[in-house]
Amino acid sequence: MTLPSDLQPAERDPKRLRRTAWILVAIMVVGGILVLKAYQNRAIDRADDTRPSVVHRIRKERDLRVLRQDGSTADLFDLRGKVWVVHALSLRDSDAARRSLAVMQRLAASHAGNEGFRLVTLVIDPPADPAEAAGRLHGLAEAQGMRLPQWWVATNEAATLHKFIKSELKSSRHPHEEDGRWVYDTSVMLIDRAGHLRRAVVPQKRGGPPYVAVFDFDQAAEWDARGVKTGTGLSNETQLEVLLSDTIDILIAETPDFQ
């Protein structure tokens, strides 16, 4: 393409360029202020929001079939429509889960007869033989007073179970053996009636985004040992258990979203 022979270079007007630049700077400043104000308003709105936080959703295609203490098999998806709590436990190193187990036992007592609530203990180190595994689950259940249908004591092939705990229950560590003992997340996980993994939300007294609490009673005990105060007059362990119980009540009363 041939350009016209009478074309002249455009004249640059420094005043107009400076004016345009200042206009752009003003737009950026005003836009930044509006974005910051919107963020602050959102933070204020969320500061008093105590609705349990949704972390993840366990879907049917990612379900886990388990062997239970009575020798029967069931799917965790069968618990859909109920609020349930779940924790991991090692047959060999059960003492690691003693705090969460004690919490589970108190929940079983306080929710006795509540058909909308269930408990699940997942045994991470079952014997390879299914008959032997069922026997060990039954023995554990009898010793700890874990009764069906309220409380499932359940397991699966170790690798499958460990993957589910890590990917679907979002545990802080993958169950594994270390120096001859099992290392695993002993937190209590809370699932709502639509299969959502939920955590408690605690508003901050000084403002700002609320704290999302994991029900990790070993961590709470560590905070107590370090002298960390809750500001409520309760120990961190006790306060966390109250928070768990309150969150369960909220979820039981909540209309589930099955979408």
C-alpha cells in the first residue's frame, strides 16, 4: 500500500499530554480508593458472620465404601441428609487420637437418640484380611462403647482410605508410618447434611476477617501448654469443644443445600 505524499508528522502538545496523564492518574487513584472502600465494607460485613465455613464437598463419585464393626459394608454417602463428625484412629497407636476420641464420646452422649447426627471413626491401619479387620473393628467398638447406627467404626484398604482422608477430608497430613509408629491428623472433621466439609468461623474482637477454626484438639492442648489465653475464661481445648458443639447445632438446624 502506498501512503499519500502529503502526510505530515503529528504535532505533540506537551500540555495536552500532561493533562491526559493527570486524568489517568486521577482515575487510577479514585478507582483504587473505591476498591479499598469496597474491601473494607466487605471485611466489616464478614466480621460478624459466624456461619460455618464451607471448605469442600464430598461428592458421590468420590465416595468411600467402608467395612464397619458389625462386618457390613456401607458408603459414607449413605450419611447424606445427616450431620456427622469423623476422625482418624490407628489401632497400633490409638493414644495419638485420645483427645479427639474423648470429644467424640462426649458428642455421642450429648446427641444420643438424635437421628440427624452420626459419628465415624476411620481406622487407618486395618489388617489386610477382611475377617480379621472386622474382628478388630468390633473389638474396638465394644471397648469404647461405639454403637451402630449412631457411631460407625469403619475402614477400607489402607492406601484407598489414606487418599480419601487427605483429598476429601482435607487432613493436615497424609497418614504414614514414621520411626515405627503411625503419624496422622487427629482433628475432628465436621460434615453437613449436604456433604460439605465445614469449619467454625470466629469473629475477631478487633475487627478484620474472622478466624476459620479447625477442630484440632492436639493443637488446642499445645496452646494451653504455652499459656495462650482464649479471653473467655475457658481453656483452648474446652473452648474448641464448645465451638464444635455450637457449630454442630447450627448445621443441624440449617436447611441443607443439596445443589
